[in-house]
Amino acid sequence: MDDELEAWDAGGLVLAMIESIVDDAGQNNYAIIDTLGVDAIRPRVFHYVSRDRSSFGWGRPELGELNVTSYRISLVGLGDLYPNFQNGWKLIEVSEEQIDGGVPATRFDDDNPEESPAVYLRLSNAIISPELTEILLNFTQATDIEDASEGDLFDALERSGHADNPILAVYDVGQANLNAICDGGGVPVLYYDFGRPIGFNHHTSPKKWHEFCFTYEPPIVLSHWDKDHWLAARIPHKGWLARSLERNWIAPRQHIPPSHLALINAIYLHKGRVLFFTQPSIRVGNVELSICNGPNTMTDPRERNHCGIALHIFSQTNVVNAALAVGDADFQYVNMKNDVNYVGLVATHHGGKCSASTIPLSAVGGKLAFSFGAQNYYGHPSSRTSESYASRGWVNQLFTMNRSGQCNGEHIGNIALALTNVKPVPCTPRCINRCSLCLVQ
């Protein structure tokens, strides 16, 4: 095995895997390829083998961070590297000069909106041995991290499930998603997604980035493994946001490419935990998490949107009101409730296309929140989507890009979806730590 890795290194080869495919943005369609050098994968492979294949050493200080380099290519170029888009580990060459059979690409930096100079990616004829193929598959599925037990999940959700007068907050993070369950004082007790915009959507971010609140040590529920749903855990050009990584992260088991595995490693480096949520649903007090039932082969990045985690929160009143957030999932894959009044809803996929007939019906006075950034790369949301929601009763539509409210002197578009009118939603959270999560809509 060591000889195989040495041969890759000597030949200038790196491991590559498809991180994401965008095929619904018209002329803007593209793919992101994640790559790992031999120096990044070798210590983890040998740690795994030396531990009887029981641990990849997530968070081990001597193994350090998982350094990933990503490239953006056209879908035509992707087809040259991955015929029929069949994903998996490939060995490729990366050259700054044009080479025979090379596919043009640009280095993709989550923190940098500028395009880098072109490079060329070429598929290698080298074959990955069956033994290493199996190890690398286990690595990308983090099979050494056990599924979360029901007890672990109950412990992680205890405070958020019993918050007084809960509110679903939809924070203005530009073209990304970051929601929270807050108590009646506006203090987060659970984050649902923790995103910020990726590179070419960086311009959609608020002028001043948020100071997040961790007073109640809230868990972070990840709807699915897309970067614009967790990237706030890293501060642009500075590194990881340590306080976010010290938490319990509840996440679905899905296709997890290297740049997302780097998050898992960072969580363990900072003494946090990843709780893989695999059971159909769990309810703790007024909070329910459920797995969306879209296809999940664990290999195709295009499946991630529809097989993640949906969030319901319920009121404590006799007539049960509910608010729902689904990340990017189509509503046809979500376990809807027939015995509640939906008074709050976060539009799926930043207002992207969805099956109109499966949008839950709005209760009288219901509020719909769209989380997106102005002039984003994808053109979200579409007017047709807005009309689809209105046809299901969601006529009270709010947009995080509407930055008419103010928080600590900054214009912001944070939205509150309250379940009852028992208490007014506070603009400024009554929090013992300084943060900037005012709810202004």
C-alpha cells in the first residue's frame, strides 16, 4: 500500500472526487472537484490500518487539519473526467500549463470571489487498488463514526425541545442558510444550518458579518452536506470559528466529499462531536427532526438536497401551530403533519424550484421566509416559485435580503417566525453575551 501511495506522489497524482454539481443554472452550470494530495491521505490511511480499521483519527492533533484543494470546471469538462458523472475516487494530474487531454479548470476558494488563473486537470490511467478503494470509500462515508444513539440525541436536543415560547429565526446570511430555534427572549437554543455564501456569492453577505450567540451551547443541526449550509463555521481568510466547532453537530449520513470531511475533522480537533442522525424521526419536547425520504446512494452529490434533515417546531398551545424548515429539500420528500396549523415556513432551496402541489398549506396569517442574497449567481428566487407558495396560502412573504431593519447600527434582514402571539418577539436578544442576531421582520 505504501508503494502505491509513493508511486502516486512520484507521478504528481492527486485523489479527486466530485464535491457538487449545479445543473439547473442555465449557462452558469458547473461542478466542483475536491482533491487530496498523498501527504493529506497517507497518515489517515495508515492510522486506520494500524487501528484494525476502526478509526481514521478524526481530530488527532498529530494528524493535523485535512487540507483540501478544490477546482471549478464546466459540466462538459466534468464529463471528460467522470464519464456519465459516475462519482468516486479518481487519480488526476493538475498542471498550470496546457497538457494533452487536460480539462480547463480554475481553483475554487470558498473565501475568494475572484477567479484564479486557469489550470488543467487530466485523468490518470493509474488504477486504485481494491484495498485502497475500500479504505477510501469508508473514509468518505466516515464509517468509523457510529450512528448517534437515541440517548445522545435526546441529550443534545433537551434544552431546545423545552424552550419557552419558541421562535424560528431565519438570519440574513446572504445566499446561504442559517436558521435557529430561539427562546422567547430571542436567544438561540439550536442552530439549523450554519451557512454563509461560497466564493462567487460572497458579495451577497451582509456588510458586517454576525456575532453568533453560544450562550446556551446550542447544538447545530445540518440539513445536508452543502457548504452554503455550514460555511459560517469558518471565518473568511482567518480559519475556523472555534465556538461553533465545540458543539454537537447533528448531521445526516450522505455523500461526504473531502472538503466536508475537513469540517468533521475540525469539529473533533475542537472537541466537538458529529452525531449522525439515521433514524426516521425523533421528537424531544416541541422539536422534531426527521429524515427526508429522497434517494440516497451515498455516492451522488445531486441527491443530498432531498435526503437530509427537516425541522419542525411546535407551539405549546391547545391548537398546535408549527413552523417548518427543510434546507434544500423538495417538500414531496418531507414528513408533513396533518394535525397542525403551519404558521411559519422557510422556503426550500433559497426560493428555488419545488413541487408546488406538495407545499404545506398556510394557516391564516402564516409567514413565509426566503433566505437568499440579492443578485446571487443562481437567480434565486424565481417569480414562479413565489406564485406557487402564494397559491398554497403563503401570501405574507418575507425576504432576508430586505435589509430595512437595523441591528447595532447595521442594516439587516433577519426574520422571526413566531408560533403564537402570546409575547412579542424581541428585536435584540436578551443574551448575556454580546451578539448581533436582532430579529427585525
